[in-house]
Amino acid sequence: MNEKAESLQKLFKEKMDEIKLTSELEGLRVEFLGKKGHIADLMSELRSIPNDQKKEAGQRINTIKQFIETSIQQKLEELKKLEEQRLIDSAEVYDETFPCDTNTGSYSPITLVQREVEDIFLNMGFSIEDYSEVTDDYNCFEALNIPKHHPARDMQDTYYLSNGQLLKTHTSAAQNTILRKYAADLEKGLPLRAVFPSRCFRNEKIDACHENTFFQMEGMMVDKDISISNLIYFMKTMLSEVFQKDVTVRLRPGFFPFVEPGFELDIQCLICGGEGCASCKDSGWLELCPCGMIHPNVLTAGGVDPEKYSGFAFGLGLTRLAMMKYGIKDIRVFNSCNLKSLSQFTNSSFTVPEEKKED
Ligand code: DAH
């Protein structure tokens, strides 16, 4: 048994070294940890082992299993970072030395992208909602089916105020308020269609891809008989508008406690058209927008009867979209207050009033 365990660990390490894409990891996980995987095979062999050796052999298998689980998780995080960086690196580079007149004000690239996307949603019959940046534990987590001590909270460490409130970690924090606002309209036969863009905050170590302050745009649609087909059709149409190109989308399973089922939505790479290139790391796909069917517990918490209504939600990363659109490789540019960098994206500049020029 010891020999078998050794060679299994060796095999795993060899296969792991060959993995280059997050999408390949699932296959490796099933091969080793799946119901019919190598670890399950080893477990079933335990039966034929003499009783006095069973305990030790069982422990050995468990150690390998844990090793495999942790390695896959670590690799997933590593690859995600690499893929994200590659995506950003592949975008067209803006010119930091571009001459600019800082007396003429300009919109931030985030504002430009946000307005563009808002227009698309307005044309699709959505309302644009506003929600505060300071919220509380209930709205940010509990109402979203993320109870205290749920592991999903680890990904979203934030800043707490001395009065117990917190800075919201995601735009999903507004879901409960918006469901409550429109619950009565649903009863009158009016569907809920809303998007809510906002600044979000997380206690992150800052680097070229991570900021403690960033922007998202959340969207929700709730009505009778809303299904995954509606979600797919809608996301495809919306993203084709955003990129001004017909995009092909695919869904992969993704876990978010407030949706069931939850998905990671990928679009076919816009640069190579799915053939595989450096920016999509030869996979042909780019991960863009997590989404899913709203969990019945979330609907109930928002005063909407999940027996009668269903809906979908999605979270677009506005900062990421702006990075892709304008070829901004370093996320820190957005909060840098460097007018030289920030002013060159504008297509609708305004002039700073005389009295403000010295500010
Ligand atoms: N709130 C999630 C985050 O920031 C993103 C998200 C995932 C939003 C799935 C959604 C959704 O609406 O359905 O990580």
C-alpha cells in the first residue's frame, strides 16, 4: 500500500506540473479525487489489508488526499492570477507620456465605461439604482445566504467601522434592498430589472491586479418563469453590446452562496476568435462575468416568494472592463490621482470652471 501511495503522489505531481490552464484542473481533480478516481481506488483496497495495518494505511491515504486538495486549490489561485495578468498584458497599451492639458478636466475611464454600460441597460428596460458604499453585515453577507463563519467570507475581508457597519465588498450587497423595493411591483405583474453600479472595497494586498477600492456593476432580473435560457440569452446580448461585436459565451459551474446554480461566464476570446492566442492562454476563452439563478433564500429574505418568482443575477467587474477596454495594465492607475494618465481616455471632456483651476 505504501508503494502504491508513493507512486500515486508522484503521478499527481507529474500531471500537476503539466497543467497550464485553470480549465484543465477540473479534469485532474476528477481523475484523483472523483468518485471513481485514484484515491477512491486506494480506499477500496483498504478492505484487503490486515487489520493491524489499516489505521496507518488509512492515514497515509488521507494525507495524500489532503495534499492533492491543497495543491489543486493553490494552483487554481496561481493560474487565475496569471491568466488575469496575461489578459491585461495583451491589451493595447495607453501612453503615459501623452501630453495633456490638466486645466481641462476629463472623466475617469471608469466613469466612461460605467456610462456606456448603463446606456446599454437602459435600452434593455433596466432601471439604474444607487446604493450606499457603507452597509452592514446583514446586507453584505447574511441576506445573501452567507451566514457568519461561512468560508465564502474569507475571500471578502473588508474594513469595519467602529459602529459595526462595513464598507461593502461587492455590489451584491444591494440585492436585498432592491428586491424589497420592487417586491410589491412584482405582484402587480411588473418584472424587476435593475442594475446597480458602485465602488466596492476589500482588504487586499495591492499590486498591479488588486486594489482595495474597485468598481462593479451588479444586475438582477426577477419575474415569473425566468430560467437559465433567459440568463444566457440576456448575457450574450448584453456583452455583444458592450464589446460591439457578436460574442460567443459559455457557462461553467461556479460557487457563490447567493445563486443556485452559479456560473462563471466566459466569452470566446475577442482577439483570436477562439483559436487560441497569448491573451487567452491558448484556451480560446476569457473569464468575464460570474452569474447565476438567484437562490430561493435570497428571494425570501428580499420579500419575494421563490415559489412564484425566479430570477438571475450577475456581477460585472467595471474596473476590469475598463482595463480591457483601454489597455490599462496596472489597476493602481485608477486611484493614482495622476491626471496625466487619467485624462487621456476621455471622449467627452469638460472644462474646469475658472475658480477651481487652482485646486
Ligand atoms: N458578488 C460576487 C463577487 O464580487 C460576484 C457575483 C457572482 C455576483 C455571482 C453575482 C453572481 O450577482 O450571481 O465576488
